[in-house]
Amino acid sequence: MSDQPFKSEFLRTLEARGYIHQITHPAELDEAAAAGVVTGYIGFDATAPSLHVGSLIQIMMLRRLQQAGHKPIVLMGGGTTKVGDPTGKDASRPQLTDATIAANIASIRTVFEKFLTFGDGPTDAIMVDNDDWLSTFGYIQFLRDFGTHFTVNRMLAFDSVKLRLEREQPMTFLEFNYMLMQSVDFLELNRRFGCTLQMGGSDQWGNITSGVDLVRRVDHKAAFGLTTPLLTTASGGKMGKTAQGAVWLNADQLSPYDYWQFWRNVDDADVGRFLRLFTDLPLDEVARLEALEGAAINDAKKALADAATTMLHGAGAAAHARGAAEAAFEQGRLSADLPTVELPRDEVVGAMLAAVATKAGLTASNGEARRLAQGGGLRLNDQAVGDGARLVEASDLTADGVLKLAAGKKKIVLVRPV
């Protein structure tokens, strides 16, 4: 990233672990981070009760900032959520009520408390809501104070706008204002808390540089921007998205077992990178783990799953999840920690196995389940079933009254007829 090695622990750590994509003023930021406490922020909109694992790299960036002796600000977008970030979207977000946004923020905060230390100290994290200032601006005041610092020419050149227009998808004037609001956030945080650094994903580069320019132009103060690379899996998929849906961070949205399984099942080629980004394991241990070959790479995946799950859900939950997975996949036993789906009895007994697997969320369609069976990958009570059209019989239920269905060696679910 840099021609000269960074002096600050913060940037050295980010570079060594693979977090850095772009920095607006690298030498200045490095100097500031080496000289004293830097206050930095990342914004998160509250569109759901939980963030998903696609946001985890940003949460870890704030963790790295605090670990290096600096102050993180978690900016919740109570105001910007009412508008909706158009970045990467083909359609406007549904508008949420104030009560829903407030409930989402309260739910999301519980996750940040697992990764950051909050308090009143000089390097303690704080959580701020941008609705505190965005809702106070009158329309004319906002335009007069900030509108003159943005040109439509430059805004149209931003990827978040340009790509939307190139796809001939409508963009409302409401969404067009989002980048102005994000820039004003940086200015307000700089004035209120001395915040000099905004971080985010590479897709936010245009919005971040606009905020940096606004702080430097209006108040003539230091301001820096830093982005992470666009995070995709080795197979080219979007981080945090699976065939079964988003990998949520809140336990009431996704169980610790399923969270552990997500990390256990990552592509071999992603293990080292994910260990650096998403765990606190020392880099020499990461190097040892990612050098494992053949079946031994599974030990590295378990180490990744253990560390990531411990950080979010605690060591006890991680141990339970690992024990349940090993019992189910390696020892052929059932565990109360395995994901269980209840289905009406008439949708299980007498139904095609492929249909049961699909309704239980094990496969995306009956056709996928049948193909899985033909390839020897669909298992009923630890026995391969070659015909997905086979009917489930009452005698297939275990002594516990469930079916144990597995897709290969990575996914398992218990089906309980009710």
C-alpha cells in the first residue's frame, strides 16, 4: 500500500491484516495516528434489527482502531436510514417508521458491545445517531449551508449514481441527497467530537472523499478517509450472503451453531484471509494455519469458526456449536444444538424426501434436492439416499421423533413433524 513502512501501530496492523484499499492522505494520517489519539467513525444504517456478516469487516476496523489506542465512533444512521443509501441498489429502500428505526438501533447496539469497549474514557467507543443533527436542519438552511459545496457534475460521476442510471433504474431526489447527508455527518462529528477519520467499504469512497473535502474546505481542519477492499469470497460470491439468506450477527436472527457453521464451511482459499480480518489470532499463528494442506485445512477452518464465534457469542456458545457439529458430522449423533425445523406431520410423513429437504431449508428447490440425492450427497439419518422422490415413512423417524437430514458434510437439520 505504501512506499515507506507506516509508523503508527494502527496503519501497520491494518496493512498487515489486509484491511487497506485506499487512503486519502496516508502520510498525514500515519503521522496523526503515531502522535496521539485519532477519533474515527464508520456509519451503519438501521434498516433491519441486525447487521449481517457483510458488515463485520467494518466492525473489525473499529475494533482495530481501539486496540491501537484510538477512539471509535459507531454512527447509527437514524437520519440517513429515512433516506436510504443508493449504493449498489437498483430500487429505493422501503421507508421505515421512527419507532422501527429506534428499535433496530437498540438491537444492533448489542452486537457492537461484543467487539468494542464503550464508556467515557479517551479511547472508549461511543455510539451516536445522526438523526440528532440531520432532523434539526430546515430545508433552506441545509441547502444554503452545504449545497454550494457540491456540484451536480461530480455527484453524477459517483459510482453509486452512475451505475444506477446506466442500469436505467430510477433514482429519487431523496436518495440523491444521501451523499450530502453523509458528508455533513463527518463535518458534525468533527465539530462535536474532534473526529478526523471516516472509514468504510470501497463502494463508499466517493461519499467518504466528499466528507473529507467538506471538513477541509469549510472548517479548514484535518480529515482523512480510508476504505477496505470489496470483500468477496474465493468463489466470487458476496460476503455474508448464502443460499439460505443473510448471515445475521444477532443470535435471535441466526443461531450460534449456524454462525459457527458458516465459518467452518468457508472455501479453503479464504481461510487465511478471513483469519487475518475476522479474528485476533496472531499473524504467525494465522500463517501456520493457512499453510495446512489436505484434510488438515479443516483444523484451520475450525480455528476460524471457534475464534469468530467466540468473539460474537462467547466461548461457551462456540464450544457448544463445535461439539454439536462434530457430534452430527463426525460421530453421527444428534444434539440439542442442531438446527431444528418443525413441519406439519402431513408435510413430512408420506411426502417426497426432496420436498421435505426443501421445506426444511436444506436445499433451495426440489430439483436441487433430487440432484443432490443422485450424486450421493443427500443423507437421511446418516444414510445416503439415492432417490429424492422416495417417500418418507413413519419408520424413518428416530427414537426422538425427528428426521436427521444432511446435505453433504456441511449442512444438517433436524425435522420434527408436529
